Amino acid sequence: MKTIVPFVILSFVFLFHAGSKSGSLAVAHAEQKQDWKQEFAEVCSKTQNAMLLSVAELQDVVKRCDGLQERLEELNGQEGKTERKVYTRRLKMCRDLYQFTLDFKKREE
């Protein structure tokens, strides 16, 4: 009986420690998920004013779209697959608008 008690206590400590790590990983994953969604909202929110952006700003936003595309490709699982398809399509439309505006402004110069 005396040898079992330390083993049980040690097991609980190990399980609690492992559970807290997986919980923090879930929080980190949720924060990372929100990071790309926030980036998506910021990037695509400027489409209505694309003609008002300077050439440098348009180049920057196109670069941000490309970086965000890479992050979208990392989404996994069934939920990730659906989000990846939807947000990839929406991001492509935003990027295409910015690229079109950038090309137009470069021709006008």
C-alpha cells in the first residue's frame, strides 16, 4: 500500500502537467487561428478604397496577401479544409483587385 500511494500521486502530477501543456497548445492554436483571420480582415477591408492607396501601399498589401495565402495553406482537418477553400477564394479576389489597381497605377505613371 505504501508503494502504491507515491505512484498514484506521481501519476496525477504527470497527468496534470501534461493536461496543462495540451491546454496551452490549444489556446496557442486558437490564438494563431484568430491571428490569420484578423490579418485577413485587415487586408481585405481596404478593397473599397483601393484606388486611393499609393503604389507602395498597394505593393505592401499584395505582399501581405501572398503571406496570408501561405498561412491558409497550413490549415488542416475538415474544418480547416472548408475554411481554406472559402478564405483562399475570398483572398484571391482581394489580391486580384489590388494587383489590378497596382498595374493600372503603374501604367498611368
